[in-house]
Amino acid sequence: MNKQLHRDVWVGALLFAFSVWVLFMAINISGQAAYLPVALSVLMLVCAACIVLNGLRQTKQAGGNFNYTMTLRGGKEAFLFMIFIFLYYFGFRFIGYWVTTPIFLVFTQKYLKVKSWITIALVTVLYTVITFVIFVVILKLPIYKIGILGPYFRIV
Amino acid sequence: MLEILTASLAFFASLEVLIALAVGVIAGMIIGIIPGLGPSVGIALLIPITFSMSPAAALIMMTAMYTTGVYGGSITAVLCHTPGTAASAATTEDGYELTKQGRGMEAISVVTVASVVGGVFGAICLILFAPALGRLSQMFSALEYFLVACFGLLVVSGLTGENRAKGIFMALIGLLIGCVGMDSITGVSRFIFGQLWLEDGLDSTPILIGLFSISQVLILVDRLISGRGATIVDDPAAGLQGKRWEKGLTKKLAPTMFNSSVIGAFVGFIPAAGASIAAWISYSTAKRASKTPEEFGKGSIVGIAASEAANNAACGGAMIPLFTLGIPGSPVTAILYGALLMHGLLPGSGLFIGEQAPLTYAIFIGFLLANILMGIIGVSMAKQLAKVCLVPNSLLVPIIVALAVIGTFALSNSMYEVIIMLVFGLIGYLMKIYDFEPAPLVLGVVLADILEANFRRSLILASTRGGLISYFMQRPISIIIVLIIVMFALVPVIMKVMKKKSAA
């Protein structure tokens, strides 16, 4: 049965549930500050219902044969890469930008099938040096405050 | 007037001023290209550097950086689907689509020419009409700001894509995101879940970078791994085949660029509106007026010209209330306001008469020249810049991610901004999978604060003047804006009816 419904039905249902949750939170805001969030969440409920109805209409029209250009299952590689990006974020947060970034650059280039180690090294070194000059030397960004190894890269 | 303009030209005999102009233009373009960094960061950094410079050189450098920073953000929007600032977001879809088709050079050229036209128009308004327009901008109050935001919201109807309910839902989510944090009128916290860092609300720039840049990176990874595209362009062999400027393009784009410049300068000079709203309104207006609206979002040159002319014209427009009334309508003009005071220039009518007038007009002429110089550099570098589309995605993707992370961190030296950017990157990718447009969400975030705070302020003002209707009737500018909104909403409907009648 699930496969026979257009995915907009499920997406709309999920957004409807989300809108109900938002409405519940908005009602609990005190005074005038609640007006806009309540109004928005009610309108969101209406839109979510329209998305469900539209999904049902598409289900009827297509007769169960749907051709999606992108799917969750097809995006496995992208989600895996997103995990790498989050790991990079945690590396930056807890270790430091100037240590984590070269590792991230080397790893992702290799993962994305760059064959030449010379290219990988060149891109990594050039990027790190240029951004260090721009963000640390010129812009004086306090990146050294982030991560346990951050203070080692504080410019004198 | 002519005497003052002649006297102001004397400032350009100084080598310091000319170097400041060139440095401002180039540095602005570089700052704009880096995601997250924009003219506000660039100008803030210039303040200590320009402290020892002459007022003319310092302020010409800063205003040059303002306009070229907005332009620089559009270059990455076109080439890498990474808008540098919210003002360039409207250019992203069409510009990137052209780049994918191997017409990156043409896209960059259109961006450049439209930016120059808009920028020059804004500068001319500044030079010729600043005092008069300044008085007009004084007539705007909370009610007018609210109505302008409503106009911006109406633009959503043109950006919703095929499924209108999904587009409107995204706009509502954007407005809801704008509600996060402390309410500016009552001080009540909303949707902060006990997190104090959310009290200040969510900045639109990390959301923008996440939705446009990170989500696109994920698509590029997907294409790369599955063997469907090693570069941004579908056919690398035809990557740079397009011309800088096709024959007949001037005739095709001139009306759009002029209309968008007028819209940009007008929206820009309304404090609190700004370049991003100007770009969206202009883009939507161009789409409504177009005979081929279906091309918008799929690589429309007219769409690019509309948003680019408007966002650069808005820069000149935004400087009108700043110089004439001392009203900074955006973070960039607020920093410029500080710079003016630091160099001994007190915004107001005093800047346009007496000894200070030539200096004021020299700054305006410098702003005009900066736009022209930006055009020369941009067009001559279009081919080189467009070569980005031939760089393998396997090299481009890690660099975009690392730059997006550091650029977002640089916004306010906060890791919270980075995590917001990444979360919205993931949301943006899911939105692409399920056919939700990111543009309405971005517009909602940008408009939320202006819309709500000004509506409630106008309610407070109206309560002392006999209620909202009576207050509204006392304000002719509000009535004009409402008429424009009604016209904007009704014109397509009337056109449709007329078309049907003529067909019958």
C-alpha cells in the first residue's frame, strides 16, 4: 500500500505533524509575542494539508507509477559525505581548524577519487596557506581559540 | 551644484585617493567571493586601517568595497551555487544553471554589466537627488517598512516553483525561523529550547550558505560518485564555448536593467529593506513581466540581470538616508555611519552645503567610479573566472566545504553559526530530494523581523492616532505602497483575462 502512494502524501503528513508541534509551542508563548508564530503555524497546517491532498491527486493521476528525479536511497553517498563534514566540524571544534582542515582536504580528495598525490598535496598546502594568510594574518580571526591545538596557531 | 562637482573632482588628483579606490574595488571583490564574508565584514576591517588616511581616500575605499562586495558574492553564486551574501541569492539558480550549460562566461558578463548599470544608477541618484530623496525617506515609518516587507512577501508567489503549497510552506518556515530568539518588542524568548545562544535569533547568512552551498556540494558528490559528472558543466568540452556578450543582448536586457535599477535604488533607500529584498522584488517583477517566465530558474539571463542591477542599485540607494539623515538602514551602512563620524563628517544637510560639500560629492563620484572599475575588471576576467566550472568536482567540493566552514565562523567568530549552516545544508539537500524551493525560505528569514517588529510598532503608533485605518489614511506613502502591491498582485490576473479574451 505504501508504495502506491505518492511520497508527497507522507511528506505532507510529516509536515502536518511538525506544524501541530509548532502550534503547540507557539500557543505557550506569552502575550503579543505569540501572535505571529500562532498565525504562521496555522497557515503551515493548511499548507501541509494541501501538500497531502496534492500528493493524493498525483497518486490518482499516476496510478502508482512515480518517477522521482532524486530519492533518499539514491542519496546514500551524499549522506555519507555529510557525515564526513560533521566529523570535520567536530575536529575543528575540539582539535583545531589548521590541523583538521588539511586532514579533511586530503581525505575527501582521496575519497572523491583524485588519483595524483601531488595534486592532493598541492591543493591542501595552497588552500591552507592562502586561508591562513587571509583569515589569520590579515583578518586576525580568533580561530586559535577553537580546539585544543588552536593556540599553537596563534600568530605573534 | 556644478561648482561643487568640479571642486570634488580635484580630490581625484591625489594618488592616495586613486590607490584607495583601486584597493577598495579589488578587496571588495575578494571579500565578496568568500562565502559568509561580505561588505560589512570588509568595511569593519577597513576602519582601523583607514584611520590615518585622508577622509576622501578612506570613505571612497569603503564605499567602493560596499558595492564590489555585493558583486563579488554573485560571482560564486553563479559559478559554485554559493552566494556570498543574501543579496546574491536571487542570482544563484539562473546563474548556476547557465554555468552548468557551459555559459559561465556569459553569466559572469551579464552579472558584471547589470551590476555596473545598477551601481551607476544608484550613484547617479546619490549625486543628483540625495538631499531630495533623503527628505522623502524621512516620511517612511514603521507602517511603510511593514508594507514594503509585505511587498517582499508577495514576491514569494513568483518563487514557489511547480508546487505552490510547498513554496508557501517554505516561506512560512522562513518567517518562523525569523521568530526564533528574543521578541524585540516584549523581550519574550521564542523557540530557544533553553539555549541562550539562540536569544539573538538566527542570522540569515549561515542559513543561506547551508541551503545553497552545502546542499549543492552534496549533489555534486552524488553526481561524482555515481559517475554522472566530474565537473560542474555537463559537457566539459563545451565548457567555455559561450561568448561574453551575445549580439542583441543589450537590447534584450536594457529595459530589465533599467527597471531593476529603479526598483533597487527605491527599495535600497528605504531604511531596513536592503539589497536582498530589492533583488528578490526585482527578480519577481522581471519574471511577471517576461513573455517566457518558464525560463526563470532554468538559466534566464533576464533573471540574472534583474537581480544584479537591483542589488547594486540598492547600495547607492541605501547611502541616501545615511548621508542625508544619518539613518543607517543595514549593518553595512551602520558601519559606514561610524566611519563617517570617525573622519569628522556628521551626516545631515551640513554635508551638502559649505566646505564639506566637495568632499561629500567626491565620495559619491568615487562610488560611481568604483562601479565602473568593477565592470572593467569583471568583464576582462570573465573568461578566467568561468574556468572554475572546468575544475574537477573532486577538488572543488572539499575547498567549498572548508571555505564555507571558515567563512561562516568568521561571521561572528562562533561555532554555533557553523553548526546552523551544516544543519541547513542537510535540510537543503532533503528539500532538493522532495522538490522544495530554498528561495522562499531565505526570503522568509530575511523578511521576518522587518515584518513583525514594524507591524507591531505601527499598531502601537496607530493606537495613539485613532486606530490602524485612520492612521493608515493619514499616511499617503502607505496608500501608494498598498496601491503598488495591489497592482503587482492584480496585473498578471488582468493580463491572463485579457489574453483569454483576445484568444476567444
